[in-house]
Amino acid sequence: MAFCGSCGKQIPDGSGFCPACGAAAGGGAPQPAASAGGGTAPSAAAAQRARLEAQFKAGSQDAVQAFMVLLKDPVGGLGKSYGMFDQGRALMVGGIFAAVFALVAMLAPLGFGGMMAMGSLGGGGGAIASSSGGAEAAAIAEMARAAREAAREMGASVPGFEGPSTFKIMMKSLGYGLVFAAALIGACVLARILFKGTSQFAGEIYMAGASLLPLAVAVLLGLLLGALGLYQVISWVGIFALVLTILMLNAGCMKILGISDSKASLAVPVILVIAAVAATLVRGSL
């Protein structure tokens, strides 16, 4: 029978450590405390990782809940959905919405292929006009030209589709999406300062992220419509989404940023101009 030299408690025969204080039977430092599962206690890094995972899971659930409210009433539901959360949760949800927009923007180049192919027919749409004729053919040809210009700006060589790989173009689109989302958040902050709003930073992130959702949905619908060959409808969806985004920004200025009704009508174009200029400047440096 042995006794612990550290705390004096009895140590069972065959045990190398004191069951009371964890010290080695022959003296020395206590062994690490055992966890409930029988292993060693988790490290600080593991505990931090588990905490972040739990926060992201909770944030994702909040984002789904907020999205369902916005889906039913995008404009009127903006202030209502924001009021469902405290500042920390609202910041997380707004950040998730902005990240979703950037990820969807990454998929946008996948819809260029069909329109670029159409634009390469007959020297940029001439064959389409000769076979279809009318305003519809002209609209399709114009969209094809716009798609070719967008692809060329991102570094693709058209026609022929030589140049950077699709993966590289998608990564560049992801960067553009993140830049624009960040620029819109910054523009909301500046608008709140200029027009003497009353919100906190979480409010600007939530407002910007939620306002980008219509554009993200428009990109996804555009990919689907492009796969079906309905290229002209894509422009209508884009206009609808842009107007909805503007209306949501206006509602956010009043209900989230705390800007008066009379000043909100000026704050929205200021936000859009600042975001566009900032995104263009940053994008040019990428």
C-alpha cells in the first residue's frame, strides 16, 4: 500500500498516479485531468474551434429564419427580421448573407458560356438577327455582346474561349463579390454618419447583406434561364432584383440606420454611388 507524497491520499496498488491529485506515484507533476470521455481535456485551440462552429451553426439557423421572413416580405420584413436578433446575432446573419452573395457571384461566369457562344455566331449576333429578326433578336444580341465584354474584362479571350481557366475566372468573380459586399457595407456606414443615423455597425452589415439577397437570387435564376435558352428574360429578372435591392436599402435606411424619411431618399443613391466607386477602385487593383 502506497501513499501520495503530494497530498497524502492512498494510492491503489498498481496505479501509477494518485486518484486524488493526479501526482505520479513516485512524486512529480500531476497528470492532465481526464475528460468525461476518458481522453485528455481539449486544448484551448480545440475549444475555440468548437465554440466557433457552434456560433456558425446558430448563425446559419438565424439566417434561414431571417430569409424566410424576407422571402414573404422583402421590404417590409427587413426591419422586422433585424429586430428578431441582438447585435451579435444580427452581425452574424448579415455576414452570412454577404458571403452567400459572394459565393453566388462566383457562379455567374458559368452563365456566360451560352451567351458568348451566341454572340460568336455570325460575328456577334448577326446570325441570330437574320434567323429571328425583330426586337427580341436585337435584345439577345445585345446581351451576348455584354456577356462577351464582361468575360473579356475578367481575362477571358473571346471568341474561342481561350485564356484563363473557368476556375480562375470563378475565383476572380468571388473576389469581386466580396469586394462589392464590403464596399456596400462601408457605404452604409458612411451614409449613417453623413445623415446622422442611430444604428450600430451590426445594423449596417445586416442591411447590406440582406439587400444583396435579391441580386444573388437573380444570378441563380439567370443561370437557370440561361440553361433553358431564355436569355432575354434574364434582363427582366435583373431589373426586378435591382429595384428590389434599392427598395430594401431605402427601408433599411429608415428602419435600421435610423435615418429620417426625408433624408433616406438621398441616402440610397449616395450608398449606391459610394459602393460602386469603391468597388471599382478596389477591383482595379486586384
